[in-house]
Amino acid sequence: MKKVEAIIKPFKLDDVREALADIGITGMTVVEVKGFGRQKGHTELYRGAEYVVDFLPKVKVEVVLADDQVERCIEAVTAAARTGKIGDGKIFVTSVERVVRIRTGEEDNDAI
């Protein structure tokens, strides 16, 4: 099993959710996060004063799935989240050793 974490622009969340649903992935966790990468924030003008926005708002989508679904998941997220501009985000894939469904006690692939 793998955990796929995608950091994306907030306005792309619905597109990513729909793309994942289209390939049969319906369970996910979504968290509002802030961060920056190469774009290193930006400056904004507010009421005549200029200030630096270091951490930009992003959304982190987490999905745990079977190994054979990972590539399709990455392709779906990439296609749905890409704008072609800096700050589109990143996808991280990590191994998951064990999953337990609390309600039933099911484990691993049965639990996801």
C-alpha cells in the first residue's frame, strides 16, 4: 500500500477530487496548508502598504491506496492540478505498512 500526498493550489481541489473519482478513488483526506517552494512567496499591496506573503495557501490531498493504483492516481492528479504556472505543487508517495479500519477491525487492503 502507498500513501499519495498532493500539495495543490486551492482552486484545483474540485478538479482533483473529480479526477480521482473518475478512476475509482473516493476516499481522501483534505487539509488546508500553507507553504512555499521555489516561488518563495510574493509581495502584495494592501491599503498603500507593501508586505511580503511568505507562506502561500495550498491544499494537501492525502490518499491511501493499493500499489497497483498509484500510477493512475499520480496521472489523474497531475492532469487535474496542472496550470503550467509556478506553484502548481508536488506529489509525494510513501509506503504504508499497515491500515486498520477502526469500526470493523479490517486491515490493509480490506480497510481502504
